[in-house]
Amino acid sequence: MPTPFQQPVTHEDGNLLLLTTTGARTGRSRTTTLGYVRHGGALLVVASNLGAPRHPGWYHNLLAHPVVGVEIGSRSFEALAVPAEGPRREELFAHVVRAAPGYGDYQARTVRPLPVVVLERAEPEGWEAPGEVRTLADKLLEVHTWLRGQLRQVRAETEAHFASSGAVGTPPGLGLQIRQRCLAFCQALEFHHVSEDGHLFPGIAHHHPHLADVFDRLADEHRTVARIQGELAALLADIAVADPGRFRAELAEMSARLNAHLDYEEEALLPLLAEVPWPPVAP
């Protein structure tokens, strides 16, 4: 059940949403009712906590798990939650206060800048799901296409961030936009690989024991990618002190290894899965 309203600010009818986050410590889903403000095509929510000195729990949750569930009326979708920074935060907060002045009162009650969180599209930019998914091969290819798209977007945003920070003497720090997008990608990739190791690969191996070497190689590549994932996650834990150059190098290695792994997995497994229906047929 949703928790009570966190922010009793006066909104126009319909300017409320349900935000579902994953607990930073518990891993459990938590749903909170929040007011939101539109800004162009984006949705903005403010971690006001009624002007209390601490951020609300849902804000800490989305920093740990950037992909959130959003429900507005009859519409439900996933979004990437990105707190705005610097001048953009100031611009967006001013926009929020013009739409809902109560947030200005909340800001006056506390010395902490109230975070303005932008709810962005969770899918990679330009994402279009590939055709009809009728077989397990189609489904695997769909997931791989999504992962490749997410990784390309993380790299593109990273390069754009470095380029826009310009030719100042010191390398630019990592921003929350990069952190949230990269962390969401790493968590999705980990879930995919754990699912493959626990379910998909054992199921196929049972019917194709002659491919033991293939599954040994895939498992070994999963371990290598997981190591890089862990290093990226550790770097992203505190972007204020993260080494941007090391992050860039780790991301490049992740890109090279993961794309080679996905290519090999598709070459080895797609022919075996082309006749397996999706969704699975009940026995």
C-alpha cells in the first residue's frame, strides 16, 4: 500500500504520482505518493521531506537503485531517477516553485538544498523494441540489444561530459547523470547474467551436454564482466572522490569485453533457442 502523502503541497488535480523505489538496505519495494511538476517532457519530484533536515528515505533508495516505478493515473512505467546538479538544479527548482510555491516554504525551513529529481526515460535513447518476440532466441536478442544500447548511452554521456568540461587543467568529476545511468546499466546486467547462470544455461546444457566447453567459456566471461562491474560500482559509490580517468578506462574495458561476450553468446546459443517458444508454454 502507498505510504501517506509525503508532501502536502497544493497541486492541480492529477499532479500526483506513485513512486516505487527499491530499498537501499532492504532491497524491498517501497511506494510513496508524491507531487510532481512537468518541465517540457520531463517529470520533476522534489525530496523536500516537508523541509526536515534529512533527505527522505525514497531519495536514498533511488541513489542506490536508480530505476524506479512510476504510476500516474492508469499509466505505469519505469524511469531513470537523476537528481539535477549545479545551475540546472537551481533552474529546475525555480520552475518547481513557480508551479507549486509550497516547495519554497519547505526550502526556507532547512539549510540543505532540496534535491530536484528528474524522472527520465529508462530505455536507451532511440530505443525501439525489435519486432515480435515469439521465441527464446528473440527474447535473448531483445535483452542483448537493450544492454548494448544502454552501454552506448553511458559511454556517449561520459564522453559528452568530459568534452563539455573543456580544457581546464584538471579532469572533470563524474556527475550524477553518468552515475545513475551507469549504475542502472550495471544492475540490469548483473540481473541478466545471474538469471542466465541460474536458469538459462543449465537448462540448455542439460539438453546439449556436448557444449560443456561453450558454457565454461560463457561462465568465465560472466566472472570477468562481473569483476569490472564491481570496480565500476565501487567508483560510483562516491562520485565526489572518484577518479574520472580510471572510470573512463574501466568503462572502455567493460564495453569491449561485454560486446565480445554478447557476440559469442549469440553465435553459440541463438540457433539452439530459435524453436523454443516465448513466453514459455506451460507443461
